[in-house]
Amino acid sequence: MINQLDIEQKLLDVVQVDKYVKEISDHLKKATFLTINYKDIDRWVASFFAGSENTLEVLLTRAFAVSQFKALDPERKFKELPEEKEFLKTTRTEEALKYVKQRGAYAIQQATDATKMKTKEIVYRGLNDGLGWRSIARNLQVEIKEEGELQRYWQRVATSEVASALNNGYLATKDIGTFVIGQGYDDACTYCKDLVIGKVYKIGEKPETNFEDLDPTSKEYKQLVKYYEDYVWVGKDNVGRTGSKNKRNEDGSTTVRLRHELYFPTAPIHPNCRCLWVSFDPDLLYANNKGNFIPKSKDPEKWKEWHQTNIKDRYERGQ
């Protein structure tokens, strides 16, 4: 598989301060001899981040392509990322790529806005303190690079959005009804281990009904919950959901969250998640709790027990 760290590093290059400190310095050098117009400062601070969305879009698009090729040709080795023109284009893959780009643009806009706010804060503080352009440029270089929460924000965008592109690209190549299993890392969190790694799901269509339109006590709500718990699809995510079963109210009391407010099985399942889906034929293979495949022929009785629990009881009962 492609080295995800390489992609993350390219994403993080979007906010490397060294690339724009000189430009900031030139602007501030002029500003120290002119009347300060804060709207102008807003504009040129914003200009440092112009194109960030496009940079991310290119990387996510290529990650999306990688997952398609890995799905169609698992043995293919990549020396470099493929270009968009190499895509397998179908209605499903086009829709999936559109979703990946929209999700990525939203995530990077949040990270970019946070970085712009921090940049402006440092610039304004320096100007109000009467600092020269060299001092302000130096403060920018030091403070943004050392701003832990800001760097974690960008790292989260890099990891989560690349994982989303990889998984959605992969699912888009598979037929509806294909079975997938989650695979991850030994240091994965409890949510990944409980809902993704080693767990079997079926690729389905995206539901047209929303939880917000249903009564939580209704039969329809429970059926939709069951569908979310058993199926995955292109564009399924946990945006707006949490792993915490209780929420704290303003008066200090706690309320138990409704099922649809909690995590459902997706990959990625949460920010910084590195889990991936892998398709397989459950009539020929079964898997352990780490998502590692075992041939049916190795232990037919164990396969039969696993198949009953993971396939027949969940997807064939009542058909």
C-alpha cells in the first residue's frame, strides 16, 4: 500500500511557514513606513493560504485513484501517485470523488481559517506592540510552528481526509452487495476495535431517510439504525457523532444520547483514524478479530460457525 506518511507530509507542506515568511516580511517592511490598513492585512494574510484547497484536492484525488487500482489490482506496486486521467470513471466513482473533494475542502477550510486567525493575531499583536517587520516575521515563524493545537489540526486533516479518500475510492469500485472487513493497527482505539477491525459489513446504497425525520421510538427509526449498523457505502461518515454515550447539559445533568448520535461503523470512524476496508468472499474465507483472512478449507467447522454469526444471522435471515 502507498506510504500514507508521504501523503501526510505533502499535505502539511501547505502550511509551512518558511514559504511565506519572506512575503510577510516584505509587506511588513512596507507597512512600518505607511499607515496600517487592517483590511489590507486581512487580505494579504488570507492570500498566503490561497490554493490550499486545490493542493489538498489533488492529493485526495490521487489517493482516491490509488485505492481504485489497489481494489482492481492488489499486486500493483506504485512508484508514484497516479494522475486523475487514469481513473476508472463510472457514475458511482464520479459521485464518490465529488464527495471526497467536498469533504476535503470543508476540512481544510476549517484548518486554514484557524491558521489565518492565529497568523492575524500574531501580526496585530506585533503591530500594536510597535515591533518591526523582522520581529513580527520571526514571531510568526516561531509561534505557528510551535502552536501544538494548530499542528494537530492539520495532522488530523491529513490523516482523516486521506483515509476517507482511500476508503471511498475503494468502495466505489465494488458492487453493491460485496462484503468487506475492516483492517487496522494494533494501537487502534477502542472504537476502531469494536466497530471496524475484524468486523464484517455489506456494501449497500445510501439511505434516503434521515434520522432527524424519524421518531426515535418508531419502527422506521430502529430499522434505519440496523441498516447503519450492518451496511457501509460511499460517503458514510461520523461527522457530528461521538463515542460518548452521555452528553452534559447546561445545568450539569447528563442525558443518554440517541443511537444515531453515536459512532456507526465507517472507515475512517473518527478523526486521525487509519482503518481501511478490504473486500472478500465469505463463502471461501473467514477472518479473525484482527481482520486477517483464513481459508475455509483450513477449518471448515470454524468457518461454518463464523459464517452463521457474521453472514447468515445478519443478512440472510428473513429473506
